[in-house]
Amino acid sequence: MRRLLPLLVAVFAVLSIAPAAGQSPRELGEILASDGYYVEPGSELVDVVELQDLIKRMRDRGFNFAPVVLASNPSGGAPNLAAAIVDEFEDSVTVVVLTPAQVGSDSTEFSITDLDAAGLASVDEFNRNVNDGFVLFADHLAPGVSAPGASTGSSGFPWSLLLIVVLLVAVVGFVVGKQTKSEKERRVYDLDEARTEIKHQLDEIANVILDESDAIRVADSHEAQEYFESASKTYADALDLLEKTTNLPQMETISDALDKARWQLRAAVALRDGEEVPPEPEKERATCFFDPAHEPARETAVLRTSAGEREVRVCSADAERLRRGQQPEPRSINVGGRPIPAPMAPKSYGGGGFGMMDTFEVILGSTASSGGFGGFGRARPKARQHRRYTQRQEIPMGGASRGRSSVRRRSGGSGVSRRRGSGVSRGRGSRR
């Protein structure tokens, strides 16, 4: 059966979707928290299905086992990389990093002595077969976790194995087809979601046009009427494009058209009231920073974030709130089924397109309002099973003790101390 292992691995590899090379510890932590493992493109052959099964069996025992396979040696070595990834987790985890030169590991679930022993026991097996190496490493930490009924050699042509390979190829074809269908369904869902929000904003502009039409048409300003007619035409063109659009980039074009229509309406109203035409925005948007559905923005404020400063526009009502030292409530826009504050939502959804902002400050004149859209910033990776650990036993959150020995990483407290990372040289000159 070992003779056909590369063929099996090649089939299984189709099922995996690996991210690009050169991941940082934080990015690797997020991938591990989401997928449970990471296999870098171009690395040694790995049976992903077997790897996922091992991860599941370890989790059934209460351990968050996270394997990483890299195609090249990280600059700081596998042990340091494993330690850096572990630092990204708020909950307990065991990270094992396999590179062409080393087996490195770090853990908040096992002591460094356990990791050293597991690495020494499994390093030769890693050189023969990556999956068997991970199994032996895990089995040394949690005896008995290795799958029962390990494969054995057999004589004659393995017809049953060939049948399995054929079935797997069929399954791969089915999965790829299903993924393609799912991707198409997701694109349709995203487009419908964005279209719903853009249509809502178009309706708000239509209401402004209807509310202002009579007053502007009777105003003694030919220029105001020209701006008003331009705004009406921009609105009509955007509405027509909305009915024909088939992708999100086109939705962003409509969002830009809405900004232009808002400025044209603001100019028409200003001329009607005997005021000067506000300058057409070049970098900042003409829409209100906090809610694009508000009346056309009239005042300029400064948005200050950790990335720097830029000008934004706010409506009169939100400007007044800022002067009182209050933070206006942002409109929520659904993006991927999740409500996102309008300033952070993509422009294709009618949002501000500012991306994720943990904290920010909006300055209007001499008044500053500090705040943040809590919970919407860049999240730290979370282990899939959330537990807190004592030195003697594991306590599931909200449940009774399961009564197993464990290790908790803490600063200044009791428990087993941890040096950063365990590593074992693979000591081989060629790759399999």
C-alpha cells in the first residue's frame, strides 16, 4: 500500500486550499484557528484528510493540536516560529512546525519536557512519512491517540486500493464542482446584498430630489436649476446601471455616482439659498461619514486613526452632535451577512471604504470625538474549543471538570514554566 501513497496524497491534496507563502505568525495563527492546520505550497507531501482526522482525535481528547508544514526553513528556526504562533492564541494550543531541517514545537497544553521527548521520538518517522510523524508526535503527548488498524503490507496487486483511488478521483471532481457552484452562489448573494443597500441609498436621493424640486424650480437661479437637473440625470443613470450590473466593481461605480449626485444636490440647494457652491470633493466623499443615507454632507471634519489623518464630510445633524462632544451613531450595512458600520463597509456596498478601524477620532473645529466600532477591528485568532486551565485539571467553560492533567500558561502565577519552543534537527540531507 505504501507504493501508491504518493498517488493517494496527490488526490487528497486537491481538496486542500493553501494560502500563499511567507505568512506571518499572526496570519498563521488565524489560519490555524480557522482551518486547524497549514500546509505551505511546495512543501513535503501531506495527506490532508489523515491530518484533519488526527486533529479531530486530539480535540476529542481536549487538546488543540495545530500542525504546520513549511516548504523552507524560517529565518528564526522552527521552534521560534512555533512559539510566535502560540503567542497569537488567547486559549491553549499546541503548535508543531515541520520544516526541511527541523521539527519545532511550542505549547500551552504540554510541558517543554513532553515536547522535547515527542520531537525526539518522532523525528525519524517524519523523515519517512510526514503524516506518520505527526501521529507519532501526538501519540507521545496523548498515548493511544494514533488511529487503530494501521496499514500493513500485502501481496499481489492492490485492486481494492485502486478502486478507492478511482472513487476518490470521482469525489474530488464532485467536490470541485460543488465548490465552484458554492462560489457562484456566494457571488450572487454578495451582489444582491450590495444591490439592496445601493437601492436604499438611491431611494434616499430620490426623496431629496422630490423634496427640493419645487423650491429649486421657482428659485431665481438658473445655475441652481442646472445643478439640480444634473443631479437628477446622475441619479437616473445610476438607477439604470443598477438594473444592469453583474459584479461588485460596477457597484462601486454606482456608489461614486451617488456621491456625485449628492454634491450636485448640495450645490443646487446652496445656490437656491444664496450661498456659494461647495467645492466638489476630490479625496473625501460627498456623503456623510457616519451614514450615507443622511442628507448631503455640509461640513468638513478630520478623521484621525492610527494610519494617519484624512478629511471626511458630515451632515449638519452629525456635525451638531460632534460639537456637543457626542459620537454620532453610524449606520450598519450588511456585508457577507454581517452588519458593518457604514464607514468601514466597502464602497461597492455604498460604505465609506475606510476598512477596519479599532479606534478613531473625528475632529470638527476645536471639538474632537473619540470612539471606535468595538468588535469590528482585526480579531486575534481564537482556538475552536474555549477552555480555561488550572494546573491540576481542565474546566470546560460552563461545565463540570473532566479531570485530566494539564498545563496553563500564565504570567507570574503557578504552573509549569515554559521556555520558548522545542526543536529537533531532522538530520537528513535530502527531501523525500
